[in-house]
Amino acid sequence: MSPLIGRGPETARLEALVDGVRGRGDALVVRGAPGIGKSALLEAATAHAAARGMAVSSTSGVQSETHLPFAGLHQLVHPLLAAAEELPVRQREALLGAFGMVDVASPEPFLIALAVLNLFGEAAARRPLLVVVDDVQWLDRPTTEVLGFVARRVRSEPIVLLLAVRDGHPTSLDDSDLAELRLGGLTPHDAEALLDARAPALPVGMRWRVLAEAAGNPLALVELPRALSAASTGSLEFLPLTTRLERAFAARLSLLPAGTRLLLLAAAANDGPDLTVALKAAAVLTGAPVGARALTPAVEAGLITSDGDGVHFRHPLVRSAVYQKAPAADRLAVHAALAEAHAGDADLRTWHRAAAIAHQDDSVAADLERLAARARRRGAITVAVSALRRAAEVSEDRGDRVERLLRAAELSFELGRRDQIAELVALAEPELVGDRQRARLTWLKEVLEENRDEGPARILRLIAAAETVADPVLALNFLRAAALRCWWTDSGWDLRQRVVTSAERLATGPCDPELLQILATVSPVESGGVVMERLASLRGRSFDAPVARILGVAGSAVGAYDLAVPFLNAAIADLRAQGRLGLLAQALVSQMWSLLFCGDVSGALLAGEEAERLARETGQARWQSAACAGQAMIAGLLGEEARGMALAAEGERILGARANSSNVALIEHSRGVIALCAGRHEDAYGHLRRLFDPADVAFHPVTRLWALADLVEAAPPARRAEIRPLLAEAEEIGGLTPVPLLHQGLRHARALLAADADAERLYLDALSADQPSLPIGRARLLLAHGVWLRRQRRIQEARVPLRTARDAFDALGLLVWGEKARQELRAAGEASDLRVASGVDRLTPQELHIARLAAAGLSNREIGQQLYLSHRTVSTHLYRLFRKLGITARGQLRDALGPS
């Protein structure tokens, strides 16, 4: 009887993925309890693919290998490594560096992932490819993260990726948006059929007991009858199913010869199926040579298979049973023997040395520390954290132990693993030694508790920490954290001035990028002019990516978006090349808002789409929420009301408990713009008014300034009186900073609120202030002026600004605003043809991004490297967008796209 009995629908779904691979690739995560049939389904899919001429690449996680960086990935791609020479240099070096085949300092994980995607893509170009990964929960985390990256990008490739994960084991795939197939137990009818086929002679009472205990689990239906038959009482304990199955396997272990059990223990504890290593370890333990024949009883008992590739346990639970049922002393001894057997592999030897002791040993701790450094250089930060944590456990010296825990926590910060940071901090705190360790712990606690709003008290503690710590780098970390909290809350000028004074004391000079970021964050109004002046003096100079990003963030924080864009563009180009997707996501969010306010709506759309995707992939909720808010505002400006509101709601959902005034203000501003564009002025006013209410979580002292013109335009006549004090306050702020965006909004608001006798002068003053870097605001001002003229019955005069506004909106791609201008022109007696949507309007953001890069002369491979896609995916997108644009050749792209 087939182990797939009762799995017809699930089997059909996997076969459909395989059959459809030439039209579209896909990825599927198969989840279920141990023994539920995941492996059997993968085997059936593999056989189905092979029968259709597909190539198959497979691997399986092994519990003892979870600490070996990229071990699972190496096994998966090893047959394809001959093609690595064709990869771009950075990708090739990153991939080979991850495998320890070349010496590369800290390869970026996403470059490794892109290299794997391209290797798979090249293989799939020859024959469609099925990638099968069983027991993902036992893979090392770096491998799992690479697989998640690849799985999200295979739809345009002839690749199917199947990933099997056991329930109850968290992995980095858990929060992904990959499709899932969850396996439950067999139906009673199918369970009976499988049991009767495998154990037809079971007594009736035992049969029903097995059916009840197995609860539809196929492996249990096969194994429990054997356990019942061997049990002296003929019954089983009431235990969780995994434990029962382990005991079912363990019952057969007890019947094996002692030499076989010892060799099985060595194989179970070993990192991989290598029989030679297991035999060497067994020989060390027994003091005499051990031959492969010792495994024969285990093969006959159905516990393992042994072939040219080594020892393979029939099921992960067999390995677990062998290891867990061995006495603790035997496990320590076998790890010590394996450390000797792996004398030629420093990493494996170290892990087994660490597993072989139940006491503290500084020599083992030092080996683990060196292993962590090697893992860090290879880009396997999770492995480095595990090594440092184990090093701390076996450290004899208290100071060394805390130092290793703190370094592990700091590496966990790079990963964004807050839960891991909290655990490591809790271990380190009781044993701190010296002021520097205390300061580092304080910084880590700040990272952990950044969502906790304690107002001025927390800011004061951060300032005090910065003033007392001797390390200037750490001191600036504290001040940046204090500045960020000042950005989130109204902390008062005296407190903010203390942050500024401390930062100026630590800065290397007036144009120190970190000083400019702190000034822009902590006092964007008061320091706005200074930051703008210093940024202007740095324009045109070359900076590395992190510094360029800091300068771009400083410009966007004070509202000098035109100054921010060049720095952000430079940072983004370098961050792409370096594969630093976490920082890239943050830079793209800043670029999105900067481009939007500067009038490059399509550019902002591209940045926002990519920022949201990368922030999601790198687990940065606040930045993902900000990207959603920006995309929502863009959707509103484009007249896509429903999509805009959905994106705003998604941005709010992502924040959850991490809500802060900065993000909430962005979301409410976007909702206000969406409603304003849709003509729902009362709703728009409600959303925008929240930004100006100090008692509301959406109140933000800076973000509200950019919404001033929107608020005044949305306000119904009855509300005009209540917003005059808000305008007066904004006028006072305008006296403190020269930021163009604020002053454009103030001029717009003055004209809208003015009495008829003063309005024309104010409109003309506003329009005469030349601000080419803010074209959307100027176009809206032209529209408002034309509307005012028409309502004054100055029809002929009104047509001029209305035509100019219409043409400006059309050029910016803002169809909804262009239609508003057309309506006003028609009311002024002038017909105006509708702007017909072009092929460009039908492109998705990613298609538009690819089209722009292709029009600029980049090859498919170069585009793929920039956007973290395979070059074949780029080719597929180009094929689709050519059809949308009605062109047939790359050389036609520039004309089809029009001016960018």
C-alpha cells in the first residue's frame, strides 16, 4: 500500500506545480507534524518531475548541522558550482566565500542569495528545475534565509521550489508570503486502509488502539503496531506523538548489538552522512577498528539505509531516538571522538569539542570565538551568534563570558533578532564588569526598548550615558537614539538643546555627517538652515554608502528634499552593489518621500514599491509601514482611492504595537491626501487635522508642516476660523527655518485663506517665488489661482493658470489633478481633451523600473544585479512590458517611456 494513500489532492497540487513550470515557476512550503507524510509527498513530486525530464536538486536538513553555516546550501548547489565562473564577480566571490572556498571578508547574505538564484536560473534554462528541501527546520539559518529569498523570485523562472517544514519549529520562512500546504491526518477510512495494508494481523483491540493513538498520522500507523507487539504490556503511554514515535524506534534500538548502537550514535551525532567519519569515531571509542558490517543489523531493522553516499536514517525521528536515548556520558564521549575524527576541519572539530564537555574550558571558548570570527567573515551571522553564546557558556573568566554575550547580542542587532538580544542581555546583565560593558548593555537595552515611550526621562538617561562613556562611537550611538526619541515626541527645547550640545562636543567638525543627522533629527526647525547650508557645501563630494545615506536622511528630516536626493541616490547605488538590503530599504524609503515632494512621482513609485518589498524581507516593520504610507499617498495623487486606502490600512497593520507619532502622522497625511484627491473634503480635513492636535498620537511637530496646504485646502468654510491659529503658529516656525517646502505651503495657505481684497496679491507673490524643485505644489497653486479668478468672474484671466496647471499635472502624471483642472477649464468655457492613459501608465512599478534601466543602456544582467532579480526574470518582464508599450525592440524604449 502506498504511503500516499489518502493524499490525492495534495499530490495533485504538487504535480500541477511541476506540470506548469514551463509557464510559471512557483514555491510551496509543505507543513505538518512529524510522520504526517511530507517526505513521501516530496518523493512523489520528485518522481513526477523526473518522469517529465526535469532536473532535480535536493537536500535535507540534519539536526546536527544547524550550526554549520551554509551547510545545507552547499549540498543543494554543489552540483551547479561549475557554472559559478559565469556569475558576476561580486556574486561569485560572495557565494564561494560563504562556502569557505575563497577568502572574502563578510560577504553580504543577499549577494549570496542572488548568486544562488542565478545558478538555479542558468540550470533551469537548460531543463526546468525542481528544487526539493526536506526538514527545513534543521537547516542552518543562513541557508533558510537564502531559500526564502530565492522562493520569492522564481515566478518568472522555470523553477519549482518545495520546502518541507515540521510543525512546532520556527524558521525564517514563518513570516514570509509564500504559499503553504498544510498536511493533516488521514481520514478514518484512509487510516484504516493503510494500517490494514501494513499490519493485517493485528488483533481487533490493538487495531483500534493504534488507530486512536495514531490520529491519522501515516508514520505512526506503520510504526506503532511494531512498538505494541514488542511491548510487554501490549500498551503505550499517553505521550505526545513525536515522543511515542521516538520510543517506537528506540524499542528496536534496544535489540541491536552494542557495537551497532555505538556506530549508530556516532552517525547520529556526526555532521552529515559520512560513514568514514562515523567509523573513525567508533574506532576511537572502542580502541579497535570498526567495519561497516556493524551496521547490518540496523539496516535489517529498517532504521537506516547505507549506500555509497554514507549512512541515511530512515526518518529524522530515528536519528533523534538514537541520540536522545543514549546515556549522557556516551553522547559526550562520541562528540569527543568526532572532534578527533574531524581534525582536518577546524569548524567541525570545534563544535564537537564544545558538545563533548559539560564543564567550563577556556581553550574550547577560544576555539569557538575564532569559529565565530570565521562565520562572521563568511556572512553567517547567526552561526557566529551561536558560537559566541556557547563560548560564553564554557568561559571560565567572568569578564570574557560577558564580553562574548555582549558581542553575540550586538551581532543579533545586525540581524534584527530582538528576542535573541533580550535573552543575551538577560544573561549578561548580572555579571557585568566595568563601565564599558555597562554602557554597551545600556545601548542594547535602548535597541530593545525603542518602542517604549518614557518621554523626557528616557532621553535624559541616553544623554547621561553619552556624556559618561569614554568610547566616542558608543556615545554618538546614544545621542542618535536620543535624537530619534526627540523626533518621535515633543520633548521640549531645553532637552533637545542638550542633545545638540553633546553632539557638537563629540563631532569631528561642523560638517560631521553624524552631527548633521542628529541636528536634523533633534531640531529640524531651529537647525534647518544650518543643515541645509552644510549639506549644500558637501554636495558633489564622494562618501561611502552609510555616510551618504546619513546625509540624505538629514536633508529629508529638515524638509530639504532637493538636497537629500543626490546623497540618497549615491548611497542607494553603493548599497545595491554591496548587497546591504537592510540599509538599502531605509535609503529607498527616504528617497521615495524626497522624490515625491520634488515632483518625481514615477520615481517615488518605483522607490516605494522596492522599499516596501525589501523592508518586508529584512524584517523592518517601521520602514515597511513608512513605505506603505508613501505608496498610499502616491496612489491618492494618481486617483487610485481604493488602493491608497488599502495601503494606508496595511501600513497601520504592520506597525501594530510599534505605533509612533512619526509613522502614524505619515499614514494620516496620506489618508488626508487620498480623500482630498477624491473630493471628500470633510474626511480629508478629519485625517489632516489630527496631525495638528498635540493630544493625538498622529501629532508630529515636523510632518504636520508639510501638510499645511493640504489642511487649508480641505477645510470647509465653517472650519476656516479654527485653522487660523494653526497657520499663525506655522508662520512663527517659518521665521526660524528657510526650508522651501514649508514656505511654499505657507504662501499657498495665506492665499487660500485671504479675503478677496488681498487674495490676488498673495497668489501672485506665491507664484513669483520660483521653486522649480517643488513642481506639484506650484501646479496646485496655479489651479487654486485659476479657480479663484473664475469665481471672481474673471473668466479670460482664469484660463491661463488653469491651462498651465493642467499641462503641469499631465507632465507629472497626476491624472486626477489634471482632470480637476479640465473641469475648471470647462466651467470657464474652454473645452479640454481628456489625457488618454498611455502604455507607460499600464506598467507595474517593477516593469517601469526595469524599462527605465534598460532604456539607460543597462543589460539584463546589470538590471538583475541592481534589483536583486535573475537576468532571466528581467528578460520575462521586458517581454511583457514591450507588449504593453506596443514596441518590439530595446532601442524603442526611450521614446516609448517619454521624458522621465
